[in-house]
Amino acid sequence: MRDIPEASKRDADKNAAHARHPAIDVTGLSKRVADASGELTILHSVDFTVQPAETLALVGASGSGKSTLLGLLAGLDTPSSGTVRLDGTDIFALDEDGRAAFRKAKLGFVFQSFQLLPHLNALENVMLPLELRGDAGAREKAEAMLGRVGLSSRLRHYPKYLSGGEQQRVALARAFVTEPPLLFADEPTGSLDAATGEAVIQLMFELNRERGSTLVLVTHDPAMAARCGRTVTIAAGRLVN
């Protein structure tokens, strides 16, 4: 019988491990905060799962809890109760440093407001997550990804000299350059005009298909939600479908 190469064995083991559990498994997730009237419940005991490579849209009215939920999924905020398991890891069993290390290894996040560092140019912004995790060839990988999003001629431009659409493309490149298995996007076209937003949507889904990552996005745009494999509606902090 022909021997299976070691790299192929590792890939097979990795794929088998992914098949054993969802990409995202949320159980009893709640978030409460104190306000002038006492206590406000933003999320009420949310439960859902997302499978590897699935695309999921979180939709709902402003203030329904969508962005709060996304922040909890990414470990950027902590819940009042409940658990979030990402790729089999209970992220709230980790301390803050552990969650940061997990995000560095597993997550890409696209913000509505881009969140580019103003003192770094486009290339340096995209190189940053690679450098933080010690990747070899960070510059070459960042240049290739910026080329992929059509910004080869803007590598050394600082964010203030880029249009909104160009800044969001840099943000997409930064999110995808580490090839994360999980990608979260919070209203990724909310700051863009319709034509530019459509171009960014096309690019985001194209990159996601190429890399086979699990995508969860918050949106108020029905057309964007319709491109996802599944839509979950949030109303007053509760899942209604």
C-alpha cells in the first residue's frame, strides 16, 4: 500500500478535527449592563451554532443587540452568562491574554469604521497581524493580498489619503491576509456609498469562497444578507428565527 505523505496526514487529521464540532457554538449567551433605571438586558439567553465554511447574516433593527453579539463571539466583550465555543475552544474559559492570542491565530474582523492605524501606511496595516504572530514573509504576503484587492499602486499611502472604499479594501486585506478560519464583519459597507459598497461586498464574498472560512456578518442590508447561506434575525436581544 502506498504511504500517505506526512503533510497529507496532518491535513486529514485537521479536517477530521473540524468535522467533530461546529465552527461556532453559542449556548445561553446573555449580556446585562447597569443603567440609570437599574439593569438593562441587551441579549437574552442566545443559542445557535454555525458550521465550518457556513456564511451567516445577523440582521435586526438598530439597537437589537447584533453588534453586541458579534463582539461577544469575537471575545472583544465578556458575557454576563453563557458560553461561546469557537473551533471547539471555550473562549471565555481563557483569560484576556488567551483570548487575544486566540483571535490572533483564528479570527479576522472587519469593522464598519475600518479601524486602520493612521500612522501606518496600507502595506504596514496589512503586515501588522502577520508580524504580530511572527509569520515569515509578512511583507510579501501583505503585498500579494493588497494586489488581490486592487491596491498594488496604493501600498505606501496612509489612510487619510485613501477613499472610504480603499480604506475598507485595506481592512478586508488585513482581515484575510492571515487566512483565518473565522471571519466576522460588522456592517462592513455601512460607511460606504452604494456603488462602492457593492464592490466591497463582491470582494468579501469572493475572498471568503477562495479561503473557505466561516463568515458571520452583521448587516441591515437585505441584499447582503441574501448572499449568505443563512440569516438569523435578532429583535430586542432575542433570536426570532
